Amino acid sequence: MYSSDAHYGLVRPQFRGDTRVTAHVVNAAMLSQINTLPLTNVPNDGGVNAGKPVGAIDYLVQTGDITNRMEIPIQSAATSWAQFEQDYLHGLKLKGNDGLPAKLLLAPGNHDISNAIGYAKPMLPLTDPTTMVKIYNLMLHPAIAMTNKAYNYKTDKINYSRNVGGVHLMFITLWPDSAERIWMQKDLETIAATIPVIIFTHDQPTCEAKHFTNPLPLHNMTLKNKFENLTAEYYKESTIAMKDDGATNMEQRGLTKFLKAHANIKAYFHGNSNWNEFYIYKGPDNDVNLNTFRVDSPMKGKYSAKDETKLSFQLISLDPLKQELTVRECLWNTDPKNPASPIVFGVSKTIDLKVK
């Protein structure tokens, strides 16, 4: 199953009849519903395992903004991570097909990175790399565990891949910018060009201009220029301070060129701007067709933040023999007065992963 943008440290204005409800409570409620999935029947929608019980779930994917940025008075990343760990590492009861607990697959978001490197607005503490360090250790399994003191965002990126059912899953830091694509190219060279590839990351394919590095010396972050210096790539569109989020066509063209060179990249999953949406990314020049899946946030959904009955996560089902993938929207809070009400399936989409 797939979710994003847990945002520990934030509060929801309203949730299940209460006010100012912490992310700790809301995420735990979502996980309680997720724990009921194995005995839930999926709809007869023509997709993978249609009409059957969900059964075993091998992975829970979470693509960042696990901890909210520590702008005063938001709690520290260390405090937020401890709550995330309690809920996701200890509250999740799912078992995989191997009978072992479902595995977490994590990627960082812009808030997690800003906590590690700093931000234009005051934070307390000024930096706290706890989330990045914890994800790094959990996902990369270094021989010597990374520490907060040793962590360097410029060199310690969280990029890794997994082969699942004949599909290559890539997890990258924030967005596939020019620096990330160097790692991606090397990783793709380890598999055959006939193996389908799925990208999981935080930002949408159109990305956000402010997430790039300020192109002007001293390349600093200020409230005026709005840059957050989260990518190694400098922003290319303009050298003036952004009045809004800014265009990203030049940045996207680097991505679309990469996609066209790797026809086996078949799907892209992201959070950051959160609601449930299954769409085709066409690129700025309408010359690519990438199946893209945007997921909701339990705390900052565009629609579910105001209407809690729209809260959702996604169930991803893979048929390795047919090489088909079905993604289903799971509405987990349709009756806020009855927390035990079952999950309701919303829209679904099945895609062909075969590389032609």
C-alpha cells in the first residue's frame, strides 16, 4: 500500500469530532484501517485480483514529508520521527506473502530535507537531520550506521532500488533532477531494458521551482527568493527572485529526455501536492506518456484537509505473470462518527507494464 506526506508535527483542524488533532493520532487511525485490508475484498473492477480478498501485503510505501518542517512552534524532527516510528514500525500489523511483517519502503520529502539543511524561516533547532539519517539507515543498510553528526545531504542521498515480481522499483531523493539521473542511469544499467521500472519519489513530475537551488551566488535561501536549495541542480528558468513558484519547463525537459531514453520506465508515484489522481504526464512539449499516480495525505490533502471523508491511501496490486499493475483508491474515513466503518474503494486504474 502507498501513502505520503504524514507530516508529523502538524495538527488537523478537525478529525472524527475532535479539533486540533495531531498527526500522531490521525496517522495511527489510518494505520488501524490499513491493518484491516487483508480480509477486505477488492471490487470487481477488472483489475489485478478483482473480487478477491486483498490478502498478504508485502510493502508499505511512504514518499516523504514524514516530519513537518520545524518552523517555530512545530516540534523537532527527532520528536516527530519517534512518533512516526511508534505508528509505522510498531503499529503496522500487516504480513507479507513470506509470512513476515510488511516492509517499509521510504523516501524523503522537502520538509524532511529542509529539517536537515536549514530553511529561510526560523526553525528550532536550526537543523535536525534525524529523519534523513533514520531513512538512510533503514533503507540503505550501511555497514556503519549513519549518525546525525556525520550526515551530509550533499553526499548522502537516499537512492535505492528493489526488484519485486519482475518489476524494478526505484526510490529517489525528492525529484529526478540532473544529479539524481546520474544515479538512476547507473542503476538502470544493472537490469535488462525489457524489465519494467516504476519510480517512487516525493515531487510530482512537473516539480516545484522553489525546490531547486538558487542559481545566483551566494546560492542562499531567503524569504525573498523563495528557493529551498533541495536539489543539486540550479534553477535554470530565471536568475531573478520568483514572484510565484515559477516555471519548470527547462528542468522537465531534462526528465523527459531521460524518459524517452528509457522506455521501460512505465509508472511514476508521488506525493507533495496531495489528492488521489491517476493521470498521464505528457511533459512540457507533449512528447511523453507516463502513467502517474498522485496520492493523498492524511494531514495536508488538497480536498481531504477540508473534507475528512475524502481521506485515502492507495493499494497497489501486481500480477507478475501478466505484468499488469492495478492501483486502487482506498477511502478510509467515509464515516467519521464510526471509526470501525470499513474501507471503501474508490477509483481504480490498471496499466500494462510490458515493455514493447
